[in-house]
Amino acid sequence: MNKFRSRLYLLIIILVVLIFSLVMTWLMEKNLPLVTDNAKFVYYTSKAIATLILLGIAFYAVFLNRDTANLVIQFGATFVYQLLPLLMRFMMTREKPLTTWSVILFFVITIIYLSIIFAVDLLSHKIKKVEKHLTGKIIPVISEESYYDENGRFVSATLKDKENK
């Protein structure tokens, strides 16, 4: 039940982010319109890629069993990545759009983002593999009565085991 609840919360958060993203795109088109066709193409392409990345990381988190701490890092990076199209829009709504710089910024940040996501995924995979070997040994509980001999004298558990053998 706990895993189902966390996945449900995760889907709700992703849905809210998607709705916010769509509303912001509509509001920005009203208040900060993109003038050139190149600016529109670059912005909508970056917006589509950012949305696909959000949906991809949601699918990854909901359907694959991964370490929760690493998912937090990946989701944090993904939510920050969602602000990239907004930054690009601000760069391209000037009198002279900075389309080239927007594309450069998009590729650099995307490469950094993908590097973080893939590195954390590899780390998560290695942690799962090593976790099996790191489990501790279970030491059985020994009754205090085994520390004493038949006369009630303290002999310790190891000496008592030697006497029984």
C-alpha cells in the first residue's frame, strides 16, 4: 500500500506540473509573444522535449523499481529542467531575439541534465547490485540462562557451548 500511495502522489505532482506548464505556455503567448518563426520553432521544440522528459521520468519512477533517494535527485533535476523553455522564451522575446544563444543554452543544459540522470541511474543500478552482498548476518538471541552452569555459577555462553559439545 505504501508504494502505491507514493506512486499516486508522484503522479499527482507530475499532473500539477504539466497543467502549470500548459497554463504558463498559454499565458506567455498572450503576454510575451514570440515574433519570429525561428523563435517559435526553438521554443516549442524545447517545450515539447521538456514535457517528454517529464513524462519519461514519471514512467521511469512509477513502473521501475529504483532507489528512492536517487529518484529524488532525478525528479529535482527534471523539475528544474522544466524552467529551461521559460528561460529560452525570455531570451527570444527581445527586440532582437537571441535564438542562437537559446539553442546553445538548450544543448548545454540538456547535456548536463542527461549526464546527471544517467549517472544517478547507473549509481542506483550499482547500489541495487551491491546491496545483496552488504546485508548483515543475523545473530540468534541467546538466553541469559545459558550463561550459568547447573550450580548457578557464571560460565559465559562460549564456555557453556563447549561443555555441551
